[in-house]
Amino acid sequence: MSGLMLPILIYPTNPDSRNLTMDLKNLTPTSDTVDVTIVHPTTLEPLTNDDKSEMTITMYAPHSKEYKGILHHQTNKRLKQAQGKKKVDITAESIEEATLEVLVKATKSWNITYDGKKPKYSADTAKEIYEQVFWIKDQIEEAVADSLDFTKG
């Protein structure tokens, strides 16, 4: 032999004793929102407000009716533009703007400090923050994507 190691396969002594029953309901999300804890972009330590609470942003999950409604609205708007007589130009800037719009509208609430204040959520404030503190978008998008793997142990 050339030193190649083959894996040793171990078969169960009684394969019929394995529990292969599953309830599909157990594989569905239990929440329509995703809570994102904001962490420092280099140290990855959770950021805190003056009251020592962690900074969090609550997003609608992609399977929620709210999130789907946001996507449907945006898609319908683009379809209507495409059906018009005017030529529709799709640019990198328009895609970035559309992505930002989804992020802003999919934000349900937050507990953050920005510019020395704890602002109430508004679409205008969310847009400003997501544009200025650009690294937050990546954290939010990653947390929302991770929420799709809701079967993790």
C-alpha cells in the first residue's frame, strides 16, 4: 500500500433503532424578528449605551410578512418602471440605494446611541446612520443571514 489511509466506517448495530421521525413544524422559525447586537468593528466587543445596555437593532426576518411586504413593494416599483415607455437604467448606485432602502424599512426598532443621543427609530435617522456608520450594515446583513439557519443547535 502507498500509505493512503481509508476511513473506517462504523455501522450502527441496529439501524432500525434510529429515530428518523421528524415534525416539519420543528424546522420553522419561532420569531419574525432578528435581534442584532452591535459590536465594535475591530475588537468585536459589544457596544453599550450610557445605561450599560448593549446596543441592539431589531430587524424583521426575511420570512416575516413585513420583510416580504418591503421586497414586494420594491419589486413592484421596479416592474412598473420597466413596463413604462421610458428606458430603465440599472446602475450600481441604484442597486446600493435599493439595498439601503430594504435595510431601513426592515428595521423594526433599536436601542443605540448616535451623536450623543438615544434616537427614536425613524426611516430618515436609520438611513443617516446606515450611511454614516457604514460598517453596521455588514453586521446587520450577516446576522439576518445567520438567522436563516434557524436549525443550528
